[in-house]
Amino acid sequence: MTLPLSVDELLTSTRSVRKRLDFDRPVPRDVLMECLDLALQAPTGSNAQGWQWVFVEDAAKKKALADIYRANATPYLDLPAPVRGDMRDQQIDAVMSSAKYLNENLEKAPVFLIPVLEGRPDGAPGGLQASYWGSLLPAVWSFMLALRSRGLGSAYTTLHLIGEGEKQAAEILGIPFDKYAQGGLWPIAYTKGTDFKPAKRLPAEQLTHWDTW
């Protein structure tokens, strides 16, 4: 069943969900596949469709992946929060609390998603990096929108990829490390309530440039 959301409501209320993930409600595979079918309509460079999608339900594998994540996330989350001098500073405590909660409870999510893309961009110039990830991330965002439309949530995380983490995760899941790069790790669950609202953001006028910086 899909939520009665307009396109604008869907785009402005799809959040990174952490504390409101329902760890006790199973996520059916057919719902995940519905979302993935929608996501695969996203554009991809040269129509290569070089993506593969690894869902993880096995409890032992989720715990192993969460341990890799925590090894990187815990010291990172203990660092002082950046001071930006604007309204973002007012939200940082809530953001950090949410991130630490997910760090402590990651393996409780019913399902993980690790999308991978053929090839490896290691050491590539910025332009090639942008081109490479541009063939995966639109589909991942479409997947998150599809989840939201069905009462599920997720969060885009990348901390398990730091250092040897990506290679360790590849070994756990049997991903050919020399042929595919991981785009991140998404914990997936139904959400506790569906009443998500637009986030507080800096106004577009402060971030916009016309013809020059």
C-alpha cells in the first residue's frame, strides 16, 4: 500500500530515518523488489546499468557489517561537531544523537542494502568520480523515495567503507572487490509513524549563483 503523498510531499519529506526505524516489523521481500523495480528506471551513464543490489537479511552478516561500521563510526562521531555559524548549528545535537543511535543499533534493522557498481573509481580524477557515482546514486535516491511512499525508511551511510572496511564487507558478502565498488550501506525498516515533514534548510537564495560565483 502506498501513502497518499503528492510528488512535492514525497520529495520534501523523505528523510534519513534512524531513531524511527521499526526494528521489530519484518520487511517483505516483495516490497523491496517493488521499490527496486522503480529505482531501476533512474538514468545511468551510457545506459550501462552496471549496478548490482545486495540485500542482507542474515543476522550474523548484519552484525559483522555493523561491527565494521562501528569501528569507523564511533571515533568519527566522538569528534567535535563543526560550527557553521548559521541555523545548522541549532540542529547538530539532534543530528549527532540520531547518528549515534543508529551506530549502536545498526544490526537491528530488518534489512541492509549495499548497492554496488561495476568498476572501481579508486584514485580517479574528480570528474571521473562524479561520472562514475552518477550512474548509481540517482537510482539509490529513487529507491529511498519508493521506500518512503510505502511507509518504510532508510539512511544513506558510508562509514563502513573507510580504510579496509569496504574490502572486509566484500569478503563477508562475496562481492568481487576488484570488479565492483560499494556505494554505501542503507538500513531498511518500516517507520514508526509516517508523519515526516520538510527539514529546516538554508534558503535557496543564500546558496544560488547566476552566471558567476
